[in-house]
Amino acid sequence: MFDPRVGVLAALFAVAPVVAWAHAHLTTSNPAENATISAPTEVSLRFTQALEKNFSSVEVRNANGQRVDDGKLRPVDDATALAVGLQKLPPGRYQVIWHATSVDTHRTEGSFVFTVAP
């Protein structure tokens, strides 16, 4: 026996708008992933959507795992970007570790490396 309530619910779900929740994905960085460059003074990251900057972070660590960033996000006018200042970096390999919380509250994270040339 068919329950008409099931048909009504099915019809409602069929016409209900689909909500697409996006995540903030890293699109570009400076320095770029795997780049070999002169010592930068900051690391900047750009994402696919606006961020909740109070809930996002960027760390830069040297080969020994010590932080070499200044620990504070720099002001950036673009809502999709993060930047952090760096100490004077000697030649070597560095890892950038980021956590981004988008305005829709989804959290993404990742890391990449770059090298400072001698």
C-alpha cells in the first residue's frame, strides 16, 4: 500500500534547491610550491573563496622544525588571501603549513615546501 506522505516528501526533496558548500582551496602562493628563490620577507597564499582570518593560520618552519615566521597574519585587503612575515632566512629548505577556514566555516589544510638558494 502506498503512503501518500512518502510521495509528498519525495516531491519536496526533488524540487528543493541543492546547497553547494565549497571549501577554500589554495590557488597560488608566493613563494610557489617547490620553488628555489632568494630569501623572501613574507609568504602569501590565495584561496578560492573568502576566509575567516581569525580561524586561519600560516606557519613556516625550517628543516629542524623551528618556526621562522613572525607568528602573525599580516593585513591583506583581499578576503581570499593570507600573508605572514618571515625572519631573515638563511639558505635551506622551508615548509609552509596552512589552515584555512572559509566564510562558510569549512576548514581545509595543507603544506608545501620551498628552498632559499645560497
